[in-house]
Amino acid sequence: MIVKTSLSFALFFVSAVTLRVMANDEPAIEAQIIKGTVSAAKWIWYPDHRVPFRRGKAEMYCRTKFKLDHPIKAASIRFIADDRGELFINGQQVLEAQTSKVGEYLRQGENIIAFHAVNTDSGFGLIFRLDGTFTTGENFFVVSDHNTKTTAVAEEENWAQLSFNDTGWLDAVEFGDASETPWSLYNNIVEKVGSPEEIAAWRKQKEDAFKLDAAFIKRLNAEPFYPASLTWVNEQPFIQINSCNYPPVLRLGLTPGTVQTDDFIFKMKNSHLKFYEVGTSPPLIRDTNGHLDFEDLEKEVNRILKLSPDAYVVLGFHFATNTIDWCKQNPDEAIGYATGPVQDEDSIPRRNDETRGRRLRPSPASLKFQKFAQECIVDFCEFIKKQPWKNRVNAIRPSFGVSAESMYYGSAYEMPDTGKAMTRQFREFLKKRYKNDDELRQAWHSEKETLENALPPSKEERIGANLFFRNPASCERKVLDYYECMHETMVDFKIGLAETVKKNLPGRLVGIYDGYEVGKFYPPEGEHTLTERLLRSPAIDFLSAPYNYGPDTRWAGKYGIKVHIPSTFTRYRKLSFLEADIRTYVSTLNDGLRHRSPLESVSVIRRDMMHNLFDRDGIQFHQFGGGYSPDWFNTPLLREEIDKSIEVVDFVRKNTFSHSISKIAVIYNSKEFSMHGPRMRVYPFMVELKLINLTSLALSGHIFDLMSLETFLQSKQSYATVVFLNTFTTNPQ
């Protein structure tokens, strides 16, 4: 039965929500861990550069004058300059090694502390504290604050001298004290520039903020455990806990313990948003009791529940840079690269882009690493079981690869994986495919390889004829066999992690980032071609993926092309999560995808929630950078929009039977990626062709179903038109 009136009413309700731009509200007092001023020292900068988080170069010269009434017995100075700074006391440069003993630079009477601070990229700031003792036994201190004089240019050579006239310089602007973000996210700034009294008070407030009170712990311990499961009502997915069907809406990209994150969680505690995700990538070194350290994760979950007592949490475990030491101890189990040896991490350009560079990471083909990773997951599950909030954990997300997205490290240009572990795995794969050496040689058009000595393809073999597509009836069959083996290996590794979770922490959903099928243009080393293999596994409940990148698919007014094929998930009764990393008007991330107005931001949230409804999937609102910058969704307007949209979509799902009325089927072949030659990476015209076709179909007003060939063949629906969007590959026949 289709209740058309309910759907029409709901869509009208969404579109009729009044769009009003409210001023950003003040953070709730409950969201502020630190009450009052933490330190006398303040982060400062030249006042014409008032935005401390902008990108680009900036310089500041500053001077702080002060008078000392007695001779000096001893003194030290502590400072942090973002990105670097030179210190001068009374005109003399003080090297970093000398900062603990600067009494000799000071004198009774007038003194001057001067800095030349330089920022090369991202945010900038300077904070310092000078502590000393007079010969009388009395203590004194001097700190950075608005009284510091600053300029952007100091042409005179004597600018750091006491005698220099700085009357034309401007008072510094203060960004905040030592607890101010983003700096406090990466270093304990209070510990570095605070007084003993300030440090003690700060520690006490931090401890209290991440600790659950006894009454709430008692409540959590008394709560029964209700398994989480996926259920389908009216052909729409829900997360079911204790017979309640919750909308599959998740919030992640959070840094509990920062004002931005905490304020969002606290102000949404009575909303329809019930699920929050936090993750960990702990050092993979066991303590004296044989356990990994999950203390930071424990604090973050405590903080979420302290702010939103009825929330559920999704916990992630990421294998990333924390595996480097393990690889150093087990070099034969690491990824190898056809383009050269592993590089030092610090020497890799664009270090944050893990698709680039030959990084020291474990190979998913390594049986030793598989065993080690599963042991880490077991330890993770045991840790969760011991927590009072264990029954609030409804899902686990283990992850590996570039940005936790199941892609091989260095997949863009470095041609992984030629390591010893993958070599062993490739030979085992070939033994299952080919009966003997003769059959292998015939398929590969080669006389030298055998099942015992075959190696992963070299750089030259992967380049091959350098055409757009590989010929499976030629020597390129070797490369195609390898890619199939590689993709199977990554998928089986992830399934192994998921199975470990299911075995050791039953009753939780398990998901990963994977299934990036539509419109991606990485080489085959970085593609996902085995989504159905994942979805067939009983251990996998959901996969997550973003939209395609680029303004043509993400901007307001655009269709929003996903990389998932939702119909595949519906067929398997699994959940596809759309990662809505919407750069709202609040975002400071300037990557060409930012929505510059409240209207644009709201329209994209509504578009994404409608995709969420019509594609029968879930949605996860995500931001990059956590508490480093303003929360992308934390304004009254955006919080209300998310809450109302969840409510409306939930109403429609529960009151309207969902089925397709499309007469057009669009067939998409993700396995084509393995056939791509290297020129596809340089000239991804086929990718653009697919996106243009999909966008044109969407904007034409015609309703169409995007699906895999397997889904189409199993569908009972009759289609008037079938479009084979990218069936360009050939087989050996």
C-alpha cells in the first residue's frame, strides 16, 4: 500500500520550514570543561590578523616591557610559537636550550622581552610565561597578553632593544588562554606555560569533566542489554534496539572535550539524533597487564554520555600510523611498492594524503598481521565489556587503509603491494585459479612464470601497453589476476575483523568504510570492486561512503551523486550510510566545496535527507578536524534543521510503503575499474562520462534506478529502458 498523502504532506512540511538565520548562540555552560580563566598567559598575535585559523604566511614582532624591583636570583621562560619564533631578552637572542636559565639576561629595573614569530601555514599564535625569583626570595612572572606591543613589520635593527621606541606599535589581540583550541588539542599547553597553581586547577577540572558520577554509573550498570539489529519497515531501514525503531542517523567527526563538540552534543540531547561515533587509533603496545591503552576513548564516551545521557555510541578502531612500529619489528609483513622502497614518513610531500607516498604499513595479506589485528580487536571488545556504558555501544567500526576507507596506502601512484606477504598470497591465489604451470603460462602469454615463482606485477607490467583498457587475452592477464587477488585480500581482511567483533561482542552492528563504486578514478589498487562479497558476509551490517568529490556533485542545487549503489544494499537487507561531510557556512575549510550561505547549507541538508529517504539508506553527518575549527553543524539554524529533517523522514518511513516506480534501469559495472589502464588515472574521461550521464538523467526529471547487473538480473520489476552506463570491458573470449 502506498500512502501518497503522507509523503506529500511530509515533503511540504520539510520545504515549508521557516529559514531564519540566527546568530550563533553562546556555548552552554555544561559544554565548557574549563570554567573561567585557566592561565594568565594568553595566545596573542598582531591585531590586523584577527582570524587565527586562516591559512597562509604571517609574521609578528612583539615587545613586552616590565620592571623588576630587586636583583634576580634565577629565571626561566617557556613559550610556544605557531609555527616558530625567535626570543630576545634585553636585545640578546636566547636559544631554546637556554630558556631554563635566563636570569643572566635580566636586570633590576626596566626590561624587555621580544619575539619574532613566523607562521608558514594554517593557524598562528604566540604564548609565553617568564617565571623568576628575586634574591629576596620573592617570586615574579611576566606573560603574553593584550599589553604586548606588536607589529607586522620591523625594519629597524634595534627593534628588540629596550631603548627602541614602540609607541607606533599596536596592542596585541588575545585569542584565549592556554586552554584555547586548536592548540590545546595537540599539546598540553597549560602544562607548558601555566603556573603550578594553574596546572593543578586545570587538571582537576579536566578530571571532573570526563568522569561519570556515581549515580549515573549505577543507572548504566542497571540497564539491561538489548541487541542492536537492522530491521526493515515499509521497505525502509531502521536500527532496532529494545523493540524501538530508530532512524539510521549518525553524527561523527567529533572531539569530545572541546567546546564546539560538547556544545553540539548537549544542545541536541533532546533531539531525534541518538547515535554518536568516536574512534581510537591507540599505540599497539601492551601494558604490563597485556592490554592496549583505551583511556582517551573511555574519556570521550564518558563525556558524550555526560552531555547526552540517553545517547548510543558507535566505536571505531583504526589501524593506521599506530602500525608503524609493528612493521619495523616485522618488515617482511609490510606493504611493498612497485615504484620503489618505502620512504621516511616525514619526507613524503602532502603527508596528509595517504594515497601518495610509499608508507611503512602492514600488508592485509600478512597472516601474521591479520592475527595481530584480530587480537587487538579482541582486546578492544574486552575493554568495552568492562565499561559501565557497555550496553550503550550499539555498533563497532574497525578500519584500515587510506583515511580508514579500505584503500591501499600509496594507491594513487605507488603501485602497491609487492611485499613478501602479498607475494605469498598471490601465489596461493594462482594455485586455486590455474591447474598447473602450463595453464598459467598460456593465460599469461609467458614462458618464465610458474605457480611457485610468480611475482606481483612490476611497474612496467602495470603500465603495459599504456592504453585505456587492459586486454585479458594478452600478457596483461597477469595484472588483472593480481588486481582480483588484491581486492579479495583486502575484503577478506576486513571481514576477518568484523567476524572477530561479532564473536567477541555479540549483539552489535558492525560496519566499515567500503563500497566506493560509482565515479571514482583511482587506479585499480585503490578501488572497491567487491561490495557484494562484503554484503554477503553475516558479519557486515553496514558500509559507509561519501558523495563523489567535486562541486558538480556536492554543491547546493546539484544532484549529489553517491559512490554507493543503494539498490545493492536493499537487496541484501544491509545498510548504506551516506557520509554527509557538508561544508556548511560555518566551516572554515576552504577546499572549493564550502556552502557560503545559510540557505545553501540548509538546502544541502534537505537534499541529503531526501536521498536518505528515497535511496533507503542511512546518513552520517561528519566534519573534518573535530574541535580544531567551528563545528560545521553547531548553530541554532543547522541543529534545528537536522532535528526536523530526521523527524519528517522518520514519519514518512513509518507511514509510507516504499517501492520503486521507475521505468528506467541504469546498470553500473564496478568491476570495470580493474580493467583500467594507467591512462585512465591521467585522463579520467570515462569517470566524467559516467558522472555527466548520471547528472543529466537526474536533472532530466526522469526517475531511474541505479543498480549492479546482479541486482538487475534478480529484480522482478519490469523496465521500459535499460541503460548500460559503463559496460566497456572485455573478457578473454
